[in-house]
Amino acid sequence: MKIEINTKWELIKAIFITTLVSIIFSNILVYIFETLYSPPLASSDIIGTTLISGIASLLASSIIFYQNFLVSKTKADMENVNRRLLNAQKKLRKQANTDSLTGLFNRRSYFLSMKKEISRYERQQRPFSLLLMDIDHFKKVNDSFGHSRGDVVLQKLAKILQETAREQDIVARTGGEEFSILLPEAKKEEAKVMAERIRETVSKSEMGSQEIEIQITISIGVAEILPGEDVDAIYNRADLALYRAKAKGRNCVELD
């Protein structure tokens, strides 16, 4: 078993103190025994008794101490291993549920959230809506400025969406330049107000860097859950609304 240097010194100090206490305790016992014993013990007997008693006490104390030390170290090692496992699990869970570029929820986790929201809607009849959006002419951004600049645009758009969304909303990157927001307890009229706010904010924001200015616009489709719908049904309706927004010239919001 590998023991750190600091731990070794703590062990040595503890053994030294244990030894010292054991010797003192042994001498006290011998003194008491000598006082009560009649006739008095010879000097050689006293020395021998002291030595044997001290060694016995030292061995017993050292064994007990080392056992306690091993138990404590094993417990600390196990806690450290458990902590590392928990951190690894959290990291894997995050990687499985989030988009690596933007830090938003990915398509998989977003659809799982929609399923949960549909179940809640069926139980409690609480509405929710979806915003589905695309960056207009994003291919031109990549072709003109490069994919690295395009990635910066995606990251900046993700930040705008997070800052605009409510605390309970779920923001996701569901495709290359496609983003979506799930709005619990929001009818499509409320969702449209948010969609217009997002669209306007994006159109006025600088999405490039200090060296290169990049302006973009987005098109947004809005859909509200209907009775009996599943995840694919509401998502497809939002997608159709997005298609109509693009057909109308882009940089606009369309309700399903």
C-alpha cells in the first residue's frame, strides 16, 4: 500500500507518542507493583519487569494504532474513490444530455423533456408551446467566414436564447443551425411574444468578433400542444410553421 509522505510522518509521530505513553504507563505500573510487593524486588527484576512491560505495551499499542490507521486510511481512500465516481457519472450524464459546442440541451434530452411535458399536460391539462428556429442563410456564414466563425455565431445565439428564456424554459440545439425552446404553461400567443423578442434581439446583435462583424437573422415557427398529440406531432407542426416563415422571406415568426 502506497502511503503519502505527510501520512508517513503522521504515522511516525503517532507511534512515537504511543511508545512514550506506553513506557510511562509501564513504569507507573512497576512502581505501584514494587510499592505493594513484599519483599521488595531486586533491581534486576525491576529492570526486567519494566522492559518486558514496556515492550508488551508498545507492541499492543502499536498494533492497535496501526489497525486504526489502516481503517481510517481505507475509509478516506473509499470516500475519494466514491467522489471520483460521482464526478465521472455527472460528467458522463452532462455529456449525454448537452450539446458540446453550445452547452444547451441536445436533441435527445430535449425530446425526453417534451415527453415529460406531454405527460404532465395529459394529467393536469396545462398547456405548453414550442419555438423552432433556424439561422437564415447560415451556410453563407460558414462559406464567407469559415466554420470556426460559424461556431462562434452558434455559441452567441445560444447565449441570447438562454438569456431571453424564462427560468422554467428548456433551450436546446436540435440540429446544425436549428434551435428549439420548450415553454411550459405557455399558450401560443405568449410563445409568439417571446419569439418576436428573440428574433428582434438576434437581428440587432453583433454575432462576430472585434475583427469581423457578422449580422444574422432567424426564422421561427411556433406550435402549442393539442389533445392526443405525441412528441413528433407537435414538433412537426412547429417545423411546418418554421417552413412557412422561411417561405415568407425569413426573419419572421409564424404560428401553427
